[in-house]
Amino acid sequence: MYGLNGIKITGGIPLQGEVQIQGSKNAALPMMAAALLNRGTTVLLGCPKISDVFLMEHILNHLGAKTCWKGNTLEIHGGDITTFTVDEEAGSQMRSSVVLLGSLLGRCQSAAVPYPGGCVIGKRPIDLHLDALKRLGAVFREENGMLIAETCGLQGAVISFPKSSVGATQNAILGAVCASGESLLLGCSKEPEVTWLCRFLKAAGAHILGEGTDTLRIRGVRELHDVEFQIPADRIAAGTYVCASAITRGEGVLLGAPIGEMEALLWAYGKIGGQYRYNSGKLTLHSLNATKPVQLLETQIYPGFPTDLQSVFMAVLATAEGDSCIVENIFEDRFKMVSQLQKMGALIEVCQSKAKIRGNSLTGARVEAQELRGGAALVLAGLAARGETYVENRHFIERGYEDICRDLSHMGARILKD
């Protein structure tokens, strides 16, 4: 017996089946934070039931918001915010809690947020967040381990980001939508989750121009109004299941995959020999020949290859027929899972931001998830390995996947929670 909180996989089965792609984690969380700007009701359709969403829900409840689930629909009633202090224990577990700064300042003119946590993939400073909100009129101080923000009223401003940052862009947007006057945001992140936040806010009454570009113009409104909004499909979950098909040399159909946001991943899938077609919302995968190495794959900001899929694609390349190279340009500790893949026979050599991978057959082993995407990579490695693999600490994986065992089972995998 291995104990609880793990995932047991029997490998060697080419996947074949259909799976519905869940709602996006990275889109849902900032929308939940944005719901604080509406004193009425926000309805999020297709919201993923994952631990990070439940943690954000707990934080909103602590602040005074009322929430209600109906299937995968989450209703948030924001009329009775009673405190601007984020629950310290919950907030420190999840980096996404930092986006509450912008919405709390817009709603309450004050915010108290613990320094964000929940991730071990590298340094993720929040200086860009603070600089942007300072431009809008916020002042900050530290007090008993909490970050305290106050304003006499946010004012529109020109904000120029020195480098692309998803979270800082989202915080600036959340601060600007209810600020007095107009704001001009330059050098914004163009990640889909930023675009979707803008679309959600516009549906709730915000005035935003330029979504999808690196320049946003925002004219502040007094408050947002009630809105019902569909959470988009999760491009990272979809990419994970493309890689699951590839690593098992199987097939499969992904329902609702957002292929317009997956071009870099699908390009890489094609480079290794994978084939696909898309028709009427169905992404059909053919991975029998997905055995080729990739000479060089570099992670980049969108629309480049996403860092969130680097780990799972590395697992695929660990089974390729030849030598591959991955360069990680976003997070310096994204290779943490390499030592665990090596326990399964992966031939990977890491030097700073570069990983050299020599394809090899994998063998089942007991391995340990240390973060979300690395944990998913270990599950995929288990699908390809001979024998049985046990991945400890599935709670990391549950931060981003509604039920990875259910989904992979629908594709024919022998996998279960322990």
C-alpha cells in the first residue's frame, strides 16, 4: 500500500477516447477577483471545480461575498463586503490572490493581502503589480507580514510595463476599470487570460479598448453591473491531453479545445510527428508517429510555447527517438520535476535554463509531484512507462485539473486516485 493522496497509473496503453475540456483555471481566478467590483450578482458558467477555485471562493467568502454552485456554474453575490483583509492562510497558499489588490482597492479603497505563495517554480516578484497600482494612486506598507494598500481614490494614469506580466497587467486593469478618469496601459501582456478578463469586464459594464493587444485604454466607471459569463476552455488542460495522446502514441478527441490559443503547442505536436484535425468543436488527434525529437523548443510569452506546458512536453520528448533540447525562458525552477522523471529512466541533463533530453523507454516508479504542471508531467510519464507508477501529492495536480484521472480514464488510461 502506498497511502493516500496519490495517483496510480498502469502504463503502456495507447489512449483512445473522448474528453471534454474543462473551464480555464487562469481565466476563472481573476474573474472571481473582479466580481468584487460588482455589488450585485456575477454568474460564471463552466467554472472549473479545482482546488485553486475553491480556495479563491473561500477568500471571497471571508471578505463577505456569498457564493453558490449549481453544477459548474458559480454565482457570486458581492453586495456585503465586510472586510478588505484577505484571509492570511488561504491567500498565502495561492499566488493568484495578489490580483485581489486591484479589485479591493477599487471597491474598498483599501486592501490587505499576504505575500502570495502556492508555487515553487521560481522567483515571481510582485514589484510590477505594486508599481502599476502606485501609478493609479495606491500607497503600500508592510505590517505583520501583510501587504497593506490604501488610496484616497484611484485615479486614471499612464502605466508602462517594462516587461510582460500577466498578473501585473490584470491588477492594473482591475484597478483602472473603476478609477476616476482614463488610463493608458502600455506593454501589456497579451496572454489569452488577460484578453478574457477584459471581455468579462466589458460584459459587466467596463469601458476597455484594445483587448488582445499590448495597449489598453480604460475609461473608469463607478461600478460594474450584474453579468453572466462563460469561462473559456482551458488551453493548458487541452495541451496536457494532446501530450497524453502523444506520449502513448494513441489517438483521441478533445471536445471544446480552444485551438486558436494552442497554435504553439500544436506546432510542436506536429514537429514530433503528431497529426490532428479540427471540425465542429472537435480536435481529433493521431499520435502513432509522434516519436520524433525536437532540436530546440523555447518557452516564450504568448503566442510562443507556454511555460505551463513545458514540463508535460518534456515528458513526451523523454520517450522520443533521438535527442531534444528545451530552453526555459520564463521561470528558472521549471525543471524541478526532472529528478523525478530520472527515477523513471528519463535521460535528461539540465544546465541552467537548458535541458538536453535523450529519448529512452520509461519504467514505472514511485515519484513525487512538487508543483502543478510538473505533477501532470509525471502522470503522463506514467502513462508511457512499463509497469506501475505512483505519483504522490496529487493535491498539487488538483490545483489546475478538475479530475485528471476521470479525463484520462475517458481516453482509455488505467489510472485511479489512491
